[in-house]
Amino acid sequence: MYRELEKAIEYSFKDPTLLEEALTHPSYGKTDYQRLEFLGDSVIGFIVSEWLFKEFPLSDEGKLSKLKHYLVSKKNLACWSSVLNLHNYIKVGRSLSKENISEHLHILADTFEALTAAIYLDGGIENVRKLINKLLETHFEVEKIDLLVDPKNELIKFVSKNNLSCPEYNVVSISGPNHKKVYEVECRVGEVAVTKESSSKKEAENEAAREILTILKACQTTKNL
Ligand code: MN
């Protein structure tokens, strides 16, 4: 049942019940992944920090923290989870439909955390290190992340350096039912405005800041020609 998955993670479990536990959502009503998730969170933090420490010998701790913050984020762990197709193996109760699992980023991320703890308990830290280092080497582009980490902060730095007006953020609208709200947020720098939607206000602000930064940079390049 888990053969394909074990191939993807390049690890075979001595105790498959650990793997099963890591892939059992609380709604299923059996021993679920929450305790493993708790442990996995720290295991990932350790391995990611160790990798960053060795990979970026010239970076200060501020930059390392930023990168770590991104790498252990729900968004990134959900991405790694999808790379391994974990959503195909998660056992959920009837309250959750299996087809929509891949839309629940937190479930994807939590399952990845639980999986790392299960590998750690079953096969030791070395096997977790192998898996995470491989994901880091194949699914992490540091050049992209630099900007992605904190676009709002990058935007502030950019406008002050170029004497532009201070960025303003406004919630244009909130729609959708309570459990699935959509925030529409506008980011404005002087005459330039960008509107973005997301289920989180912060994410919408980040997206808008990221795009406006790209626009402002392009304008600046044209001006300098
Ligand atoms: Mn979690």
C-alpha cells in the first residue's frame, strides 16, 4: 500500500504502523498524526538549520533566520508534501472529502511534519536528513526566496531608497462565508496601485507588495534607459 510512497521518500519502514499514524488525520478517529507532527516540527527545524548553516557559510544569522522561516512555513512544507504526493495516502474522516485534501495546506504541511518524525523514530536522524536535504537541493531556489521572504519590507526599503511615497495597504472587500473568507487588499505607492485576493489578509498584502515592487523596479529601469 505504501510501496510507491516509500520509493518517493527513499526509505522503507521497519514499523509501518508509524507511517500509517503519520498519515492519519484526527477526523479519521484512530491514533492520529498530531503527536508525530509535534515532534516533526522540531526535527525539520533542526535539519533545515543545519543545512542552511553549512550551505551559507558567509550569511549572517539574520539572513539564515529569514530563510529558515520560509522553509519551515506552512506554504513550503505543503509544497514538499505535494512533491511526495502525501495527499494520496492521508486517511481522513467523512467530514472531510478526500478529493479536496490537497487544498488544505495545513493538513499537507502537518502530514509532512508527522512523516519526518515517523522516519526519525523508525530509522534515525540520518534518514530524515537524506530526505530533507534532497528536497532542499531539488525544490529550493534561494535567489527567489530572498524577495519572497518579506515583500512588504523589501518594498519599504525600495521606496525610501528611491524617494517614493510610503506604501499604503487597504482592505477593499471581504467576501465569502466565515470559514472561507476572501480578502481583497490594495497596495498603493503614489499613483501605482495593485489589488490582490487571498484567504489571508497578510498573504494578499504580501502578494500585492511583491507585484508593485516588480512594477516599480521596471519603471525605474525604463527611466534609467
Ligand atoms: Mn503543524
